[in-house]
Amino acid sequence: MKELKVTALTKTYGEKTLFKQISFLIHEKDRIGLIGVNGTGKSSLLAILAGQDKGDGDIDALLKPSDYQIGYLPQATNFDETLTVIQTIFNGNAPIIQTVRRYEQALVDLAKEGGNPAVQKRYTQAEEAMNEQDAWLVDTNAKTILQKLGISQLDQKIGELSGGQKKRVGMAQVLIQEPDLLLLDEPTNHLDYQAIEWLEGYLRQYQGSLLMVTHDRYFLDRVTNRIFELSHGELLEYTGNYEAYVVAKAERERQLSQQEEKRQQLYKQELAWIRAGAKARTTKQQARIHRFEDLKENLNQVKTDGQVEIELTTKRLGKQVLELKNASYAYSEQVILQDLNLLVQSRERLGITGENGAGKSTLLNILAQRLPLDAGELIVGETVRLAYYTQTNEEMADDKRMISYLQEVAEEAQQKDGSSISVAELLERFLFPRSSHGTLIGKLSGGEKRRLFLLKLLIGQPNVLLLDEPTNDLDIATLTVLEDYLQTFPGAVITVSHDRYFLDKVAEKLLVFKGQGIIDSYYGSIMDYLAKQAAPTTSDKPIETKKSEVKAVSPQPKEKKKLSYLEQKEWETIEDEIAGLEEKQAELTEAMNHQGSDFTKLSELQKQLADVEAQLEEKMDRWEYLSEFAD
């Protein structure tokens, strides 16, 4: 079994320590979600594991087999823009990838110079190499992955692609290599729902290991079986998916809080004893004084991630907000809007989603009066005070300090209770310690810049919020509080997003862009909408049959009516067996949560847990089958 072991890894960035002396194991078939507040070092950790950065010190903290392969998808891709999509996809170093690359180039040359004997010979040699190495499946998988990710023009130059398309090409490039460990930094950014759903299924079945950073909580829930959390320079491990992590973290913080409360009570008792004039004449009394000093040093040592608090007031918003009448807009030959009528009311919660490149961000730019309509009318209410959270930060000079950046808007802001709050206090509430307020913006992480940009918008006390893909760069802690804030925000909120969880929390109505000016309107959640779209109709004809569907319907003959004698005996005991396995699963999970850095024991428990989970899944499948015929 191939494993990656990290021991005592430390990384500092300037004066900031991202993580210190962290250690962990990544086992075969682990599906790990890496989470934490922006700026805690998530992307830095991935880059170190990928060999593109190093930890502090000369000692290599990474231990892995010599043939251990790692594939890395960073947030920002860096490709040769003169290459085509297919050339970029097969630009890896693995021998089988090189074979496919030579074949694809020979195929292109043959199409251009089919009569050239030298070209024909190169094609024949490339074809023979494909046969010898059985590389046809790699070639087919690559093109299938590209198709699933929405890339169809394989001969298109990389320089002609959008940023989102380049990210998807990067995704395909790393997936086709099938490394032992996949490192994915925000893999769902720029993907539509179909691509995200396909990627979920692909990663669940992936034979190697996975460590990913993502804000998509539904994605985390459906893919991961472990969670790593970076917090205050430490790495905390949790077993299970995101839902299990939330429960386990709440319990951990409850226990830590109880321990801190006990320390506080003991400290008060000891402080009273010291003040009563205890004299250190005896060994016993001297020891008690030393314990008091140790207790004093360890007070308030419980560190939990702060929560962003947004309690700013807004300006009054009248009845008339935003309205589009017979609005039309086209870009080049692509129709974005065609006779669209849209009325935005004062408490609107509108989610805009759909196909990439269909014009979702363009609609926000039109509502923000940054783009003029080709035809129709945009009406903006007199009381509208609009804030536009764009996909890219605006006017954030790297040589400007954080507090100065905010003071350009105001020195203080008004809260809902009527009191004022200073810019410095707001920065602290947004998880920027007072010691960092003089930090240059150029030294902030990408996520920290986004959080600062959001704070600047809210200080302006808007009553209409336009949010363009807000989940792409904000951490889960910030998103959670932003979601809560938007639910009580007294104005209108219009959000462009592909994040299903975020839309389910903040949107009551959806505009779904289909392309070429076709827009569906739907009242309800995005998950309900997607379920409705996926529901088969009587006129639907199956295009392909999934393996899982074949497995579900083919093992048993249709004429079977009841259980056999042996199956009946199995049915009578199977629920007790399932309960026993679930109990064993819970025991192993609890044991892993208390192992700390004992990697030998952790590895042993992980293997036991994997065996139990496999047995449990098999029993559950068997129960489902037997239940169809049980009385």
C-alpha cells in the first residue's frame, strides 16, 4: 500500500507562520478535504506536497515511495499559450503520456501531409507504440474527460481560451495521468453543474488518493472520507465527510470550552489562596505555588477560529429597485439577453446560474450600469445604493496598507443598533488581528484580499448587493456568516453562482441561463431544480447505461417472486449484522480521533475502518436487494 508521510513540516511567509511542526499520513484511497480560514496556508501546503515549494529548514519532511506519483492542479494554471488543447493535455512526463502525445502529433501531421512517406512512417510507428503499450484507453479517457468538462475544440490554442476553460484543461491534464495522489486546489471553480456532478462520481471511484481544497460543501460531503483543518498553525484531523466534521468539531470545541472553564475556576481558587498570604516555607506549599504559575501561563490557550460578524446597517430602500423592460444584449454573434423582462423588488433573493459563457456576469454588469443595453430599458430606483462584488478585486494597490484601503471609504461605520464601529474594529471582526492592520495588501493571500474587498463594499452601507461568484475565493467560515447575514439583509441580493449549497441558502428564485438568450425562471432551491431536470420523462430515450445502473437491475432474474430458504435466514439476521458493523465503524472513528500523531496506530485503525466500511456497504446493498422480496 502506497502512503505519503509528512513529519514536522513548518512553513513561514515573511513574519507569519502558516503552520508549525505538522505531521500526517495520506493512505491509499483517502479522500481528504483541506479546509481553514483564508490565509492559514492551504494552497501553500498543496504546493509543498507537489514539490513546487519547500517547507522551512533543510530536512525533507515528506516521505514517500520512489515511484510515488503526484498530480497537482493549482488555482491558477500556467500553460504555453501557443500549444493546442490536445497538445497541452498530453504534455506530461509519464512514458505512456509521451506515447499518446507522439501519436496525436502524428495524426495531425498525417491529416496535413497524408502523401508524405516520412509522415506515413511516423504515423505507423506511433500506432504500433500505442498498440504495444495499450495506450488507446488513455487517449480515449482524455477525450472523454475533456468532453465531460465542457472542452470540445481540441485543436484550439490555449491562448484563445478563457480563464475558466484553462482551469478545466488543467483539470483534464492532471486526471488523465492517474497519479497516486491528486492535489486539487478549488477544483469546482468554473465548472457547471453537469461537470461538477461528473467530477464527484469520478473522484469517488478514483483508485489513488485525493487531497483537495474546496469551498463547495456539497462536494466535500459527497466525496471526502477525511477532513484536515488548518487552524492557528496546527493541522487537526477528522474522520468522515464534511457533515461528520461539523459535528465532530462542535463536540471538540465544547470539550475544550469545558476544560478552559475548569482551568479558570481552579485559577480563581488558587489565586485566592495566594492572596491569602501563603508562604512558601514547605515543599508542599512551594509545589502548589509552582502549579499556580503553570496554571496562569496556560489560561486562555484554547484557540478556535473566529467567526466573521457582519452587523452593519444599510440605507433605506424604496419600493422601486431595478427593472429591465424588453432588454436585449448580444456580444459578437452570441445572444445574451433577448426581450428580457425582470422586476427586482426590495427584498429580492435572486440566484443566477447556468451554463458557462452564457452571460450571467454580463447581466450583473448591465444591472450595475457598466454595460449599456442594445435595446430595451433599465430602470434604477432613486434610493438604490448598489455594491458590486465582482470576480476580480478592483483598485487594490499592493503598496497600500489594509487600514488605509478601508479608510478611503469611511473612518467608521454604523451598526444595526445605531452605534458606530471603527475601521480597526471591523478588521478584527473580519478575522484580521490588530497587529496586521498595517500590513501591505501585496502580502495578503488571495482569499484575504477577497475578504478585505467584501468588507470595503459593506462599509459603504449598500441596500442592493450584486455578488458575482462570491464562493470562489472566500473560505467556508466567511461564507457561512455571509449566508446568515444575507438572510437578514433588508435590501435586495442578486447572486451569480454555481455553488449549490450557497444558492440553496441565499436564493429564493432562480434565473438559469441556457445560452443564446434562453433563460429559465424557477421558484425554489437549486437542488430541486436540478432534480426536476434530471427526472426522466416517458419520451426520454436512454443514450447510455451506467455501470451502476446495470449492477442494480441485472443480477437477479425478473421472474423471482420471493426469498429462498437460505435468503430468508440471511434476511432474519442481516439488520443485526448491519447494526454491529455501524457500531464498529463508530468505535474505530472515535479511536482515530484520539490518536494524535501516532501514525502507526492511525494507519492500523484506518485499514480496519476501510475493511468495516467495505463490509457495511456490501451488507447494505444486500439488504436493499433482499427487502424487495421479503414478506
